[in-house]
Amino acid sequence: MIRPIATALVLAVVATACTGNDPSAAPASLSDPVPFWYDEVTGNALTVGNGREPAVLPHVTPDATGVCFYENGSFTRCDTTPDPDPDQQWFQMYPSINLDASDVLTAEWTGIDEVEYTSTWPPPPPPTSPPTTEPTVPESTAPPHTTPATTSPPPPGTQFLETFDGDLGLDRFTWGVYHRNVGTQEHGQPINDFGWSNADHGGAWTGDHDLACGDVTTQRSLSSSRSSFRVDELVYVCRNHLMTTMGDVDGYSIVWFSPDETFTDVTSVCFDVNLTDLGTRQWWKVGIVSEARYQSQTESWLSGWFGPETYVPAFVVSDVPPSNLDGLDGPDIIVATWSGGASNAGYPGGMAIRDQHLNAGFDAGADKATRHPVCLVDNQDGTVTFTVAGSSGTAPDSFPAGPVRVVFFDHNYTPDKSESSFGVQRGYTWHWDNIEIE
């Protein structure tokens, strides 16, 4: 979510100018202000007014409405006003927008004294290397999964590399689960019970790839109950990559996994993951957390209600209030988020660093087989860049200092409630691969 900010803000934007039904035409001179609003489906700021058909203006900040003035051959000012939805935040920006001979509008949003972040629209083209796509192989012809992994040293400068070749590598990770109403559990450890005996928890769902590791269309049965979270089944490896999965079993659930080691002077975390739009209530995050915070705990929201104090790992965080967890702020943690349709639930979809929305990004619709490249990079200049499938955004920030852990999060906020978005639930599984830490 974009929050009001007191410091200056710069947003560089590129978009094709369109007028009426002629996408190559330059905008006509406007004597009156032209209202605009942000279209979350197309990722454009749309205009109406003066009897014209809707036209495309430069990508303007989400969650804002307002007017743009076109004077003497350029847009000289856009004033945003509060969105009618009180859950959305807003701020004012003053752009300088010029039209070149190629009918490309370039907007530079400036404020008073310093840069807050920059972004581009449309997103840059994807990298030249194609995303990884698992072949669709009938279950009866699926290759065996006993092939030894090829061992080779990581590239220079790489502190950690796991490609899960031969369906190996899971033993290099630790993982766990958080259920808001009942407790937490780490792989290999007992349940940390919050003590609420009447908590609403439990249910069944299916995860991608059956127990024989068939193709992505095959499913395995999973469940969770008050007495058994079955945490060992929530993270698994098939077809040379790792899966996390969680169904609609609690008010808010998070599956997390992390390399079981610490790192120093981390400058980038890169991996491949599917960008399936799983609806308005499922998304993933990646975080860099100080070792001190990783090893510490914070009181759960139910601590002391039903007995002794209870605790949650301090690195398990969320920017969604119904999670009843700590937020994403603090010098000892940085978290980036991607989601497909999450904005429909009142939370910004697309890409964000902490709670600062960057852009609408890209989602792959119903495609679960393709895994796209992702990187979170500390630019060593007081900024951090988050890139997903070629779409990037940069914010003022830095990775935590000292020994750190890298953690991946699978967030689930009663996902079955988003089923109506598609008429059918698209799934409950994220597919992760090629994890590289430098």
C-alpha cells in the first residue's frame, strides 16, 4: 500500500500516447482539466472528458484519482486527490511530461528535494534467457526421481546455489508454518500451541504434483488439523524444483522456508518462481533477516489469553492486519512482495518493497508450469531494486547488516474466498527453483 510521505518523490514513467480510436495520435490541446483514474486490469491511467473516447495517459500511481492539465504542448501538472475508498492512501505529485516525435510520453514526477523511488511503465522486456517451463509429461511416463544431482561449484561471488537437480537439495533448508488461531511449527519440532482449544482450524486441499511426482496438473491430497499441522508435507521437491503449499485451513496461514545457514555481505537474492494469479488472497514474499532477529521471538496475539505466554518467530511478518503479526519495518529485516490479484482484496497487487507499492508487474494468469526469474538486489547506494519477470522497481532501502538469513514466505489469507474471481480455485502451490544468493 502506498502511504502518505512528507519527503519528495520522483517517478519516471514511459507510456504510449493515445487519443480516441487512433493510438498513434498526439493528445489534443485541452482547455479544461482531464480527470484520470488508475485501471488495475490494464495497468494504465485512463482519461475521459471533452466528449472524447477514453485515452491512455502515462502510468500514474495506483489508488489515486485526479486531474491533469495539458498546456502549451505538454502536461504541466497533475494533482491527485484522495480515492473514495478510505483503505487506500494517496499523495500529490507534480510532473513534467513531454511528447516526442514517436508519440511517446515521458513523465518525470518531481517533488522538493530528494528521490524517493523510480519505476517504469510499461515494464521492460523480459530477459533474453527464457523462463524455465516444466514439460507436461503423463504420469505413467514421468522420469524416475533417483538420478543423482550433478555437483559443481557455484559461480564466483555466489554464497549459495540450489537447483534441486535430481530432486535433491531439500536437506539444505529448514521450514515451518504459522497458523494465526492455533500456533506455529518448525520442521522436525513439536507444535508451538497458542492454547486456544476452540480455535477454528482444519481442512483439506490439494497441491501440485501427485505423490509420484507427475506433471503439474496432477495433485496430491493434503490436510491440517488442530492436533497435526503435517508440516513435513507443506514443502517438497518434485521434477527438479521445490514446492510450498497451503490451503484454506485457518484465518491466516504462512508457510516459510530458508537455507539452513547464515550469510554475510549479501548483495542479491535471485530465484525462479511461478507467477500464477492464484486469486486475491495468496501471494509470496522474500526477505533478508538479521541472524539476531531470526533467532528471536515475539509474543503471539493470543499470548496469555488461555494460559502461559506464547510466541512467534520474529521473522514471520506480514503487512496484512488480519494476520496479527508484526509489520515489515525495521533495519534488521527487508521484505519484497509479489501478488497476482491481491489488490481485489483491498491490498495492492503487483510488486512492493516493504509496504511501498512499485508497479502492477506481471502475472501469468492460470499458467502454473512456467517459472520466471526474480531478483532482489541491494545496489550499495542506499537503494534496493526488485525485479520480477523483467519488471523492476527501486526504493530507498538496504539489506540488514551482519550475518543474515534469507527467507521465502507463502502467504494465505483464507484463499477459498477468492474462488469467485475465476469460478474455480486455481490452486494452492508456489513452485521455486534456482535459488542463488550472492
